Amino acid sequence: MVATVIEITSDIFKFDGQSRLDTFSIDLGRCSEVEAHRLQLALEAIRKNVNGFPFWQRRKRVGRPSSEERTIMIGFLIQQLFRTTFRDAEGLLNMLSWYFQIDKVPDHSVLCRAMSSRH
């Protein structure tokens, strides 16, 4: 068996704004080798591009500390990739927290509120 290395360019992500992620799309073509590793490539693309994305973390002065914007963005992309609910996205984030190096996974209600936020 031979290992296949496929490099993903940053052009596969198309954003029309920092907080609006509905234009996220991955077009990997019809190549059978790529198709076989589609999920792995999509997760790696999310990790690579989110780690390179500039974030401006807003800090609360009172109350519970807010979730990291990086983690919220990963949650949105995971939800969109798997076409799932916020509750299921929370479960997927818990399973993939080691892969994305997430210390604290936000609750599904935090994802829901962040998606409905104007910021």
C-alpha cells in the first residue's frame, strides 16, 4: 500500500464575511482517489484554514467566559459539513476535540446563539 499525499489549497473555502459561513463550499472534483478520502480532506481543510484565520476574541468583563471564536467557527463548519443540528454538532465537536485541539467544547445553545448573533 502506498501513502497518498494530497495538498489542499486555501481556495476551496469561500467566505463572504467573518461571521457569515453559508457560502462555505468544498469542490474536490470527481477524482476517485480524492472521493475516497473526501471526509478526511474536508476535516483537514477546516483545521488548516481555521488555524490560519485571524480572530479577534471579544472578552466579557462579567459573567461566564465566552467560547473561543476559533471553536465557534469550527462548530459552524462541522455543522455545515455534516448537515446536522447544533446539538449533533456539539457531539461531533466533542468527538473531534483532540483533532482540532479544542480545550472546551461549547454547548449547542452557545452555537445557536452565536449563529443568530449580528457580530
